[in-house]
Amino acid sequence: MRGLVIPGWEEKWKGKNLNIKKERGAVAVLVALSMALLIGFVGLALDLGRLYVAKTELQNSADACALAAARELTGANTNQLTLAEAAGITTGELHDVLFQDEQVVISGVTFSTSLTGGYLSAFTGPGATDMRFARCEASRSGIGNFLIQVLNILPGISIGDQMVSASAVATLSPSQITSCAVPVGICSSDVPASTAVGTWITSVLGPGKGGKKGDTVDLTGNFMWIDFTPPAGGAAELAGQLTGPGVCNLPALGTNVGEAGVKSSLANDWNSRFGIYQGSVKEGDSIPDYSGYAYTEKNWPSTFGAFTDFQSKRGANTAYQGDAATGLKTTGKVESSTYLNANGADRRLATAAIVDCDGLKSGTTSAVSAWACIMMLHPINNSSGGAGTGADRMYLEYLGRSNQANSPCATNGVPAGPTGVGPMVPALVR
């Protein structure tokens, strides 16, 4: 049997050995292609992640550039676009790209009168002050790949260096108001644009009194208490605003506001912000300010610029000093400095509506023309007798329009959208 030879057997197994060798070669090719694909997909994740980081870094630079450029678009200088361009490029190029390894280059700063309008390069002369939107562009080309180029071994695939770009548009927008409005008004004739910060003005009036000391303008029964949604509400609504936060969703300019009647019952609610509690207004019903120290013409004869002194009194949690010092006639419990320190808040800086008092001579409402930042100077008399401050007039200290820079009533740097009334600050819009 050992010497038995089957015809054709040797040739048959020689062919099978040859096929096995061919199959081994095919497996090697498949493994090589699979490894290339695996490396390519790993490279895809790594390289795309790198591009994403670069995009984020460029976007940060473009955002900073646009915000810095928009800050200069005040309309006050015919050279504003040149200044804005320089500010934008300087700020934007303080950033780095590619894992903070290379400096960003701002490729363009352009300007427009509207968000969707045509954007122009910086120029001076007519039309320059009309530009209100700044757009910045940043890009980085020639970004090499780490591993993804391995896929180039596949037919029809050619992956080269990458480019990433970013852009941003910013404009000046009103900022938020931190102090909500109290339901009192100010006559626009008392606070023209030239009015100095620190000026004392009268707000809530007694019968027959007008907008200024000694004025006798008849306001037809409107004593400058303001209902922001007339004719609904009344004294109860206004009382809730004084003991509560106030009116934080302010109506648009041009909205008619007003409230007829003396509303003497609101004295207790007003005085609670000074840490004086009387009648139905109890401790815990209303948060006081950090200080109840009051200012009247008796203890502050200049009737001007008490805000700086108030800041020091607030820091010391100084309580209301008493009627003998102020000439007022208040009643109720006066909270101590300890109580104000533990329970106080920002309650005497507020926003107030500026209205045209001429409109109140023939009616009970008038349109809001602007918003002012004010300081509540003193309590109102809530006992009979006396005349003057607290009886037939109440003083407020004017701290400027609420949209002026550095207004103490506003949160600088926090945009509130087109309906905000705080100082103008740069805001990203795209």
C-alpha cells in the first residue's frame, strides 16, 4: 500500500497548495486596506476635533473684535470707523489659534447701517457716523492633517490642508436695568438733557402744586403718582409696586401713563423702603434699603448732590435719623442699623418715568418721553400737620437718564435687547 500511486493525486494537491498561497495574498491586501480605513477614521476624529478647536478659537477672536469695534460706533466722531477698525483688530489679534500656539490674524473689519445691509471698509466723512454695525472676519488656512491623509491611498480620494474661518457682527444695544421703576413721574420740563446729575426735583405733589418749588401749575388732579397700565390698578396696585420690586417690565417710550388722585395712603408703602413700618405695612411685607437716612432741605440745605453721602450712609447701614432732623412728620417703627444690615437691599435707587406734564393739564395721562435714574431722598409725611417737604412735595435726586453711561441704575455690559433702557453697551447680534 505504501507504494500505491493514485493517478492524478499529486497534480490535484499541487493545485490546492497554489490556491492557498493565492488566498493568503488576498487576506494580506484586505488587512492592509482595513488598517488604512481604521487609521483614516481615527484621523478623521482627531483632525476634525482639531479643526473644531481652531474654529472655536477663531470665533472667540472675531467676537472680541466685533465687540471692541462696535463700542466706538457712537455717532459722535466722523473718524469713528477708523477708530473702530483699530480697536477691533487690536483686540481680536490678542487671541491665539491652533491650541493657542499661533496668533490670530483679523482678515477684515467692515461696517453697515443695518444688520443685513451692505458692509463697507472704514472711511471718514459723510455717512461715517451713520454706521451702527461692525463685522469682523478671521480665518486660518493651510491647517495640515495628522492622520486623515492616509485615506488618500484609496482611489478617488485626495485630502489636502484645511481652512477654517469665523465672523461676528456687533452693535451698541441698551443694557439691563437693575433697579425697577417706582410708580412716580417726573416732569420733562424739570429735567432737560442739560440737567446736572445731583439736581433735586419734585415728583409726588400736593393739591395745586406743579413741577418745581413754588410752582402752581394745575395738573388737573394728577399728583405724579404713575400707573403704568392705566386705568386699571389704582392705589392698591401702586402700593404693591412700592412694597414689592417695582415695575421691571417697562412700557415702551410713547406709552401713556398716569394716575389721578392724591393717594396719600401710599405714604406707608413708600416709607417702608426707608425702614419705617406703619399701619398695614409690617416688617417682612417690604424689604428696606440698606440705609434709611433721609435728605431734606432742612438737613441738606444745598438741595443738591446727596448721592455720594448716601453711599457712605448705606455702607454704614445708617437708620432714619428722626423727624426732628428732617422736618418731616412720620410715624411708625424705625428699624435699626442692625436690622437694615441683615435685611436690607438696593431699594432707594430706582427708575422713574419722565413725562410731559403739559399733557396732565387737560387729562390724567401723558406719554413717557424718557426714563431717569433717581434716588429716593426721604419719607413722606404720614401724619397730619406741617407743610413743605413730605406734605405737599417730595424730592428725588436726579442721577441722569437711565441710558447714560455709568448710570447707577443700570448693569453695564449686560445687553437687554432693543427694548432696554440702560446705557448703550456692545452686543453680538450675529
